[in-house]
Amino acid sequence: MNEKRILVAYFSRSGNNYINGKIMNLPVGNTEVLANLIVEITKGNIFRIDTMSPYPSDYEETTDVAGKELREKARPKLSNRVENMSLYNTVLLGYPNWWGTIPMPIATFLTEYDFAGKTIAPFCTNEGSGLGRSIADIKALCTKSTILDGLAVRGSNVRSTGTQVLNWLREIKVVL
């Protein structure tokens, strides 16, 4: 049986954040909205990638921290783990485009598991920078994985992208 077992794993700056040992509910972020839409369509399981240390609530401060992490090739500690990653053969990976690529928590996630033989389909939210170099960076971290064409969605349009998302999922043959 060659059944697709799908995990939708995503990082979003807002939404649930791990703060002082507790999950804090903050406003839902664009990437989280997109991830939930993809779960609705694919019927996959969802996993939110959270860091031990939250990012600042101020956007400009967050971009400063993200830029520093990128320059240092940081691997922020994550507060949670996927149970039984081996069960999934397809991972739909969501993130905001930070500094033209994946946020460093995504790099941490990709290095904490064995993605050999898995298919990864990236999707990102942005405000005009598209996927940037994120696909190349994911390929560099997951050399033994199949990386599918990604989807870039403007964050300001995320709530009206149902058709675009469905078409992308059909193009990459995750859904029929």
C-alpha cells in the first residue's frame, strides 16, 4: 500500500507560543491560517513548530532577531517534537519568508529529524519576496529528500487563497 501519510508542519511568529513553560495564545498568524487551510484540504495531521524562547511581539524587533540568527546560522531550541515522524512520507512545511529564506526554527526542525526518502512540499507567507532562496536552503539541509515546488502566498491575501492552495496541492499531486 502506497498511501500518503501527510504531516503539515509549520512555524508562525504569532499564534501559540511557548512562554515560561506555558502555551500562550496570541493572535493567529498568516502562516498558521495557511497551514490550517492545507490541513482541511489534505486531511493531514498538523504540527506547530515552536521555539523555547519566543520572538518579540514587535515586528521590527523580530526582524532584527531573525537577521542575527540567520547571520549566525543559529538553531533555536524547539519546545516540542513530532511523535513518530517515521509514520509520515509527505511533509508540507510552512513558514514566513524571513530575510529571503526559511526562519532558523525551520532549519532546526529540518536537522532534528531524518527526512531521507521523505517528500517535502514547502509553503510560505510573505509580503512580496515570494519563496526567496528557501527552496535551495531546504534542499541543502535535506539532501536525501524529494523537495517539491513550493507555494508562496502574500500574507495580506492568505484568507482568500483557497483556490490557489487547492491548485498547488493538485499540481504537486498531494491531492487529486
